[in-house]
Amino acid sequence: MKEDKSSAGGEEPPSGHRLQLLKEFHSAGRGFWHDVSDANWNDWRWQLKHRITTPEQLQRLMPTLTPEEFAGAKLANTKLALAITPYFFNLIDPADENCPVRLQVIPKLAETQTAPWEMSDPCGEDSHSPVPGLVHRYPDRVLFLVTDRCAAYCRYCTRSRLVSNASGYDFHPEFDRQIEYIAQHPEIRDVLLSGGDPLLLSDDKLENLLGRLRAIPHVEFLRIGSRIPTFLPQRITPELCAMLKKFHPLFMSIHSNHPRELTTEVRDAVGRLADAGIPLGNQSVLLKHVNDDVTVMKALVQKLLMCRVKPYYLYQCDLISGSAHLRASVSKGLEIMEQLRGHTTGYAVPQYVIDAPGGGGKVPLNPEYVLCRNAGRVLIRNYEGRIFEYPEAADGTPTGKPPQEIAEPQLV
């Protein structure tokens, strides 16, 4: 794949030129699998069957594997399994230890180190689970866990306690009990299918599940959370899209963290979903050396819009055990948001959130644009740092025409 100069090492091009390079679309290519037929390469089941899952495979395909990575890969199956699709593996730069794709999917020994504040269940999902496989944390919606398997495994996964079953969680969803609970709680209007990855189910199994949920009168809204479009775009077949189209309103949240992940294959796959009338949002996780950079993040969100995907959430990395080496600071996240709001299209700006540790739910984080507020006025700051006054009465009624701008010394 064409080098975008987006990661550490080597001289960086000027920021404007770098932004445009990051926004270019390229195919992932075939790499080591150049002799595989088109029929096999484009078959999602072939991709799953030929995933890289052992340290030996990884080292054979990438001789530049570092000792820390090889040791991490050997221990991976005690915490979170190693699995990378051939398609996604081709996005890794073997010459760059800090390749933003490599950091996300290749284990490191650092995963075995747990900081005192890290947790196995940082979002408190198990404590909000009334029946196995269902999380009811918010009043009108539930998280419906479909499977513990994914096409590939993110090393910062917030559900690594159960995903891949490497740690022995022994997750077994009970669809009948999950659906019965939803049917018995009329306040539930929104069901989010996640896991693991729901799109690993066959079309028939997924259609059956969606049909059972859609048959519940008070369920207004269905969602699917999936990283399949970026890990395995071959799964997004015309047949899958035609089936999903039966269950509107149906939304999908995809997951990408770096513009390199948005290949021509991904662009075409999400295009098929969009053509089926499925609104698409993207969820990213702020990760050190992956996307904790204003230019990289701006390229990602702008490129997502070019793929017909709305940047939805930017998550602060959860306090999952063994993730400290990937966690960027909150101050860095706020700095990035400061450089997005007003500096690019509003549709391109995600909501930065922390999932409050222990099960507090999503808490939005924003730069400080309201400087002070009292009964008579609100002082606000725009993206350029200019300060304005908005006068209002105690009941919120504007009291008159506000001055155009307030000189900063007047704040003293």
C-alpha cells in the first residue's frame, strides 16, 4: 500500500500536504496473497479461515516483528486472542514499529501489565446485565451482545474480558431470554446489537434475530455496532445489504481510527450500506501514536464524510487492563477537538466522550466555550479565541442586541 508518511519515523511533509496524502484512497492490495484467486480473496469466509492467529505465522509474514511484539503474541491467547484478516494485515507497514495499524492489532508484552486504576470491565457492563448477554444501563435502550467473536481483535478492546474467550469468560448469549426481557420492558425503544461482531453471523441468523426484535411493538430503532466494514469489507455483500434493508429504521456504527483504514474497499463497502438506506456513523478511540494528532484526526473525519459516514463518537480509551501503552491523555483529546470545531465542517466533528469508569455511562467532553454566565449575560468564546457577549434576562429572553465582540481586557 502507498506510504502516507503518517506515522513516526522519516521526515514529515508540510501539514497541508500531509492532510491531502492521508485523505487519498488506496486499495489494501494482495500482499503475500498475490496468487489467491479473486473469488477466494473477495470471499469473507476465506478471509476468516486464513486469518493470522499464531506468533509463528505473524513472524513468518513480518520478519521485522519486535521481541516485545513476539512475546506479546505468544501470550495473547491468555488475555485476548490474536487474529488479523489477510486483507487488514496488508495495511500494516512492516518497516515501522509505530505504524498506526500495527499498533491496533499486533499484541505487545505491555498488555500483560495492569495499572492500579485499570479494570477488566471498565464500563461496568456486567453489573448492569439483567440477563446474560444484555446490558441495560440507560433508561430507553439496551446493548444486545450477539457473539464473543470478531474478524480481528483490537488490542484496546473494552470487552477483552469476554471477546475471543481467551481469558475463560465463557460467554454464551441466550437470545430467547434477551428478547423476552426486551419484550417485557416497554420503556426499551432502542436495541444496539454488538459483541463481538454481529456481522459475523450468517445472513439467515442475523435476519432471524432482527426479525424477532422488529416484531416487538415498542422497539422503534435498531442499531448494529461493527468493525467488519474496516476489518473485512468483503462481508458487506449485496445480499447482506438487501436483507438489512428490510428492517428500517436500522442504523450502523462502524469503527475506524486512522485514515489509512479507509481504503477503496472500505469506501465501496460502506457505500453499499448507504445505498441500502442505512445511516452510518463512525466511532473512534483516541489512541497514542495512532490518532492523537490533529492532522491525522482531521484527515480521518473528512475522509469518513467522503465515504458517506458521519463521525459520531471519539472515545477516550477505556481503563481496560493492559491498555496504558495505548492511552492518550484527555488534554490531548480536548486539544484535538479544539482544532476541529470551527476549523472543519460541523458534520465532521465527533462528540468526544469518556465512558465513566464503573458504569457511569458516556460523559461528553468539550473545550470551554462558555467563559462565564450570570443572570444578565453569557460570555462565549469562538473557535478563533474571540470573545462575545450574549445578553439575556433570567428567564432566558434576549434583552437586546449584543455587542459584536468584547475586547479581552474587559474580562478582568
